[in-house]
Amino acid sequence: MRLSRRLKHQRVDESLSPTEMSVLGTLARCGSATPSELARKEHVQPPSMTRIVAMLESKGLVRLEPHPEDRRQKVVTQTGQAVSMLAAARSKRNAWLAELVQELDEDEWATLRAAAPVLEKLAHL
């Protein structure tokens, strides 16, 4: 948890909350989604997601498009600006981690490599 918190501080755009960054990350990983789908994936209430999406839209990071099958709904899609910002944030976090892991010895590296698939699985449960 401490490592996760420290990683969250390695942000490119300080104007975005960790929740807003998380929503952008979900869109990057899963593709476009309705606000209610995003709310489920992010474990927040739909009204909260509506506010988050509105903030991201006002910052030019997402756009709302008509749902292809249900005109009552909208689909949230990330913009090119969001893609660029996420890439810069990922690069900054990777550089920070690369510097941090230089302190690991070979046994610690082996342990980390062995744990990586398990941690990946847990992240997606």
C-alpha cells in the first residue's frame, strides 16, 4: 500500500485527483464505456462517476458520444490529450521505479520476478 501511495504521487498533472487518473487508466485498459460501467469498475456510485466524467470532459480528457445501441446512454471515450498525459505519467513512474529498484540485490530481484504474476492476478480479481 505504501508503494502504491508513493507511485500515485509521481504524477505529471497535479490538477487531476487520483480518482480521475484511475478513471483515465480504466478507459486506457478497457476502452470506451458508459458512466455506469465505469462506476462499477471503479467501485463508486453512478452519481459520483457522472461528476468525475464531467470534470474530465471539462479538462478535455474525455468526450461523451452517443451509445451505438441505446440513445438514452452516452459512451465515455478518452481523448488524445488523455493518452499523451497517461503516457507521460507512466514514463515518470517507470523512471522513479527504475531508480528505486537499483537498490535491490539479485535475491530480491528473483523474489520480485516470482511475485509479479501473483500480484498481477490479484490486481485483476
